[in-house]
Amino acid sequence: MDRPPLLETKDLAAGYRKKVIADGICFTVRAGEILTLIGPNGAGKSTILKTVAAQLESISGEVALCGKPLDSLHEKDIAKQLSILFTARITAERLTCFDAAAAGRYPYTGMLGLLSEKDRAIVTEALEMTGAAELAEQEFREISDGQRQSVMLARAIAQEPRVLLLDEPTSYLDISRKLELLTLLRRLAKERGIAVVMSLHELDLAQKFSDQVLCISSGRAQRIGTPEEIFRGDYISELYGIRSGRYDPLYGTAEPAPPAGDPQVFVIGGGGTAIPVCRRLFRAGIPFAAGVIHENDLDYPVLAALSTKLITAPPFEPIPEDAFAAARNCMTQCRSVICTVQTFGTLNRQNEALRTLAEAAGTLRTEI
């Protein structure tokens, strides 16, 4: 059975005072799915989320929440189906963290806003889910930004939404808390059938946790697809306009451009052993060459980004003679050689020969 669509936009244009910030926004998020918006600063991601959350009036196009036009729903009905966690700082005078999280229950309380035992149990569970239970009796204004983020997420969860909108929810969080938060969102989507829509700056996390990725640039929706469709080739570099360096879609990392100049050091690596040495060479501003590296080797993405010259071999094949000759010629023009490999097998036997040549020439070094 197909999962029902919980949030849909069609040809949505979002902006302020009739000025379009982002246009052509079309997506459908079903129960249990996570859609992540990515793109450079100022592209319009936050504006889109605020429009979908009914905090901004759409300029044109349509937004449907649980199958109904957003503009046809009463504010309280929206609040029972959609909750938000945005990055704006919230000031709360003399409120405990429990009180701040309990605000998520107000769409369900009576006119006096009194919490029932059921409401209090839901708030307590939400605080436990976000790791903020121990903060319950502390004043909200006295905790850290990261702790506030956890409490506000608890508030959003306590609202028991069908759709959860989050604008840069990992802001202020350390790496451990980022992983905990996104793992929790993944669990909520799966176990409760919540549709999650969020924006992220951490592309590696967007790649790992999203079902769909919507790419926003220059005020337009450029592309939407699975992480496997989006994070491939040079598209991310194009999306962000990366000119100094490159983005590696395999590892989900951004790498700087190599130091300028002719290579002074030749690196013989393999199996990921050359990466620390190459990063030290980069930090020292020393241009280097490397080889012979198989194109499926762990070292390959980093060496391809940081080396001035890279000699490669096809995957799963012995190093061919022409690659060996190119590496030997390049190596002889460098003042020193660093070999990070301790053992050699059938496929990289020619690299052992390169090491022997460097040792005979007196250029082999053990460190930079």
C-alpha cells in the first residue's frame, strides 16, 4: 500500500512583500519520509519552510497539508498536524524547560491551557526522546544553545504532528548530538509515520539521512531526487559554485585546491595510508605528486583533490608499464619521496619497485 502524501507543494513561489525569493518549488513528502533542502546561503530555504509552515503567505502556487489546501485550514487545525523547529532564538522569562516543551500541547488543551496527566506524560516522553529529561526543572533561559535546541525539538514532538518542519536543526549541536538528533528524526519518521522536511548545511548528513533531497539555488528549485541521484559527479560543486577545491560525493567531504607550484615531494601510497601525509603536505603548502594509485583505492579521492599530479591505474588491475614509467619520471623530478605502504601485493608490485628506486637514489624519506 502506498504511503499517503502528507505535505505537497505545486509551483510554489515564496518571498516577502510580493518579492519572490524562491520559485518553482514542487515536492511531495509521504508518511515516513525525510526531505532535506540544501543549497547555498541566501538561496531561499528558510523562506520556503516558513511559507510551508503558514508563517508567510505564499506569493503563488499551492501547499497541501494532509490532502487539504493549507490556506483552507484553521490555525489550530494546522497546529495539530504540523509542528516547526526554526533557528530563531526564543526568549522565555521564568519558564522551566518542561514548560517550554509543554507549549507543544497547547493545540490540544482547553481555553485555560491546563495540561492533563496525558499531556504531561507526552511532554515527559518527548523530553526523554531528545535527551533533555534532566533539564526539565531548569530555567529555559539559563541553558546552552544546544540544550535549547533539544528542548524545542521536544516541544515539536510533543505536538504529535503528522508533519515536522525543521530549519537547520543541527545548529549549535556538537557532532554527537547532531547524530543523535538525526537518528531520532529517522526513527520518528519510520515508527510514527511522520513526514520530516528540513534544511541542512551538513551535506554528508543530508546524504546519509534523507529519502529525498531538494536543491535550491539562485531562487529556484534546481533538482530533486534521492541522495544517490543528487550526490554524484560534479553536481554539488556546481550547486554551491565551488571554485577553490572540490566536493567528493563518495565520502561526502569538501577538499581544498592543491598548493600551487611544481611537485616537490612524490608520495607512494595505498589503502588510505597516504591521506594523513598528504594533509600535512597541504598544510605546509608543499606541492606534491602521487602514484601509482588505483582508481578505487581509499587514498584516491583525497589524492585527486590535493596532489598537483596524480598517476593512476585501473581498478583491480596490476599497475601497467606506462603508469609505472610516468610515476618513475615524475618521482625523479621531486626532491624527496615518501612511501606510506608497508607491504606490497600483486596489484601494486610496481610501487615496490618505485620505492626501491627512491631508496637507491637516496631520496626516500620517512617523514615530511
